Amino acid sequence: MSRVDLGELARQAMIQRGLEPDFPRAAVRQLAAIDGPAPADGALRDLRLLPWASIDNDDSRDLDQLTVAEERPGGAVRVLVAIAEVDALVAKDTPVDEHARRNTTSVYTAARIFPMLPEKLSTDLTSLAPHEDRRAMVVEFVVNADGSLGASDFYGAIVRNQAKLAYHGVAAWLEGEGPMPAAMAAAPGVDAQIRLQDHVAQTLKARRHEHGALDLELIEPRAVMADGLVVDLEQEGRNRAGELIEDFMIAANGVTARFLQARGLPTFRRIVRTPERWDRIRDLAASLGEELPSVADAKALADFLIRRRAADPLRFPDLSLSVVKLLGRGEYVVQLPGQTGIGHFGLAVGDYVHSTAPNRRFPDLVTQRLLKAALGGGAVPYGVDELEVLAAHCTAQEDAATKVERQVRKSAAALLLISRIGERFDGIVTGASAMGTWVRVLRPPVEGKVIGGHEGVDVGDRVTVELVGVNVERGFIDFRRV
């Protein structure tokens, strides 16, 4: 049992969820004809000498964005976000694009990654790889001293990544808990850049929280593999470098949405609706001695979360997980010019698209094509009906991809738990519906189904459960409430 092939399990899970794990022959033929990165042309700005840097996961090679910042008079800062111009090599309706459109996202599992685009592109020719000249779409915006956004601009450019950095190393350095990353030390000016960008990100974050952005902390377990075996589960929480990129991307995505709307183009919005289970969120708050208003209020919820993080940081990830489950999932919708948008409840923003990761997400590639049409004055590449179909499809496929990743995580966890059947664990209820009751065990950080004794429990309740069985192939972990 310990030699179960998680990679093959992941592949079968992709197929079962309606995702395509392998690139079709037509896409492979198209790929073979691409022999280099997209060439520069005279209309592109040459920004290669700026101290650009990427910050991503330690092992990421599909680099979608670079950032750089410049101080302005009066405490303002001009921020530039360079986004890989994937459309320059992957034209609409070509075989590679059709595969990307089918899956709509890269799928990341412990045993195997299923990239949306072939790795020859996503980790090389369309990646903003270190020390390589690459075409990019640049989103430029001014962040004022109070965290509000000022003037913005969009244009194509040639850029060069001066330093490939990783979240953990940058966060440790920023917080004085680790040395300067080697790639940063080798790139003059990048250290001062990251300090400035961190300051700007903190200002942006504070501004969003004033408007009700939710400060949540989710701990995602990651399987540690050695020689094809699962040897451990590591918890990965948020850190300061991750928040830096998050805040810059939220700002860039909002600026992009407003730009397209102002130019009279439809926008491919990412939304999170007002939570349907607000009453249960209120009950959770009441159980902790807090009171939330009867009508859903993002600012009141954000303030409550800030207080709980300060009061009980150890259990705050459990509360965050419960709130996320009760908020409901994000989805893609089409917003036409002149329409009032639904907005993103969790981010407390009214205008939001996905545009900053076109190597990994198809909605970002759609938005990139809309943006290029707006800048070039060309025809809109997608009709409204086509966008409506795409929005529903991208939402469904993102959900399918999430389920594949979760299933493989559970299979990896099941491998670790085979020898622990009969043991008892403390946990928190993460789901309760007609479909079943689910609990997340705190140590090790795994989630499973409660198949006995689940009557009367709801999301956020703390329970003690006994492990009664696992099924590695199906990713099942079964508990009985004690």
C-alpha cells in the first residue's frame, strides 16, 4: 500500500473530474514549431534595466509577474507590475489555447503538476525567467501615502527579471529572521526595492482593511515526498512576502477592471457574493462572546477577525477556515459596460478581475486579450455570449481542479495515517450539509468525513474523533465522533 503511485492517482482524478491531463497531438505539433520567445517590436518600451524581481514559491518556474517601484514626491510611490505576455505566443483558438481553455487552470498536486500550458512555454518561453528578455504587459499605478490609488497606465514592454526570489527567504529577511537571499544580493538595488515594495504593500493592506477586507489565515498542508513516498505533511501559512505580492496583485487587478470598463469593454470579473450563511457566521462570533450585525457587513466581520487573531492566534487558522467555508466559493461572471458589479466580499473591493497569472489561469489570458484590444483599438476578441459560457466553464473547472488537488492531498494523508487507525484526534468541523459532515484534524493537518456521531454538529464546532478507516486510492479518510 505504501507504494501507491500518487502521480497516476492524480492523473485518473483529472480524467474523472473532466480535466485533460495530457496535451493533445495538435498542441504538441504547434509547440514544436515555436522555437523561441516572442520577439520585441518597436512599439514596446525597453524596461530591461529596471531592478525587476519575481517572488514566488521556492520551486516555481512558471513566473507570471515582476514588480518594481519608484518613490514620488509627497510620499506617493509609482508601482509597475509586469505580466507575462502569453498571448504573444499562444493565439486565440490555436490547439494550445484550446487545451488551456478546456482545463482553464494549472493543477498542482504533491506527486505531479498538470500545467495549463506546456512547460516549454509556461516555465521558459512565456515565463518571466531570470536574466532573460521577455515581452510583458505592464500595469502602472500610483499608491498615495494614505494607501489610495492614483493615476494608472498600461503598455507593452520588454523586461528582464534581475532576481528570482522565493516567499520564505524574502519573508525571513524582511522580518530579520534570515539572511539576504543570494539572488537578491547578486542584483544591485533589488534589496532596496523589496523594502520599498513591502512598505507600499502594508499601506495598501491597511487601506483595504479599513474598507472591510478580511484578514484570514489558512494553513494548507503540503505532502513531503522522498523517493516517491509520502514522508510528512508540512503546514504552509501566510507570510509577509506573500502578502506583498497579494496586495500588489489585488491593486493591479482592480486597476485593470476599471480600465477595461472605462474603455467600454466587457470584463471577466472574479466575485465572491455576500455570504448566504451569515447567520451561522454570527453564531460563531456569538460563541466567542462577540456580536455581528444582522445584515452581512464585511467591515464588521473584518474587525471581528482582527480581534480574534490578537486574542487567540493559535486557533485563528481554525476560525479562518470556518469563515471561508461559510462565505462560499468565488466565481467568474461577465460585467458589461455601465453595469453595477457584485464585487468581492472577502477582499472588500468592487472591481476585480484575474489578470496577473496568464501562464496558470485561463481567465487571466482572456483579460490579457481584452486589454490588448483596448490598447490597440482592435476588435474585441470575445463576444458577450462566448464570455458568459466561458465564465460558467472557468468556475466549474476551477472547482474540479480544487477537488483534484484536495483528493491527492487526502490520498497522501491517507498514506501517512494507515498505521494510526483507532487513534483519537482533536478537530474542527469544516462542512455540514446533506452531503455529509467533514472535520479537519489539527495534528496532523488532514481533513476527513465523519461517518458516525455527526448529528447536531455544524461548521466551526470543535470535536474529538476516532480514525476508523482510510482508502488511499479514493482519498478517503473516515472518522467517528467520540
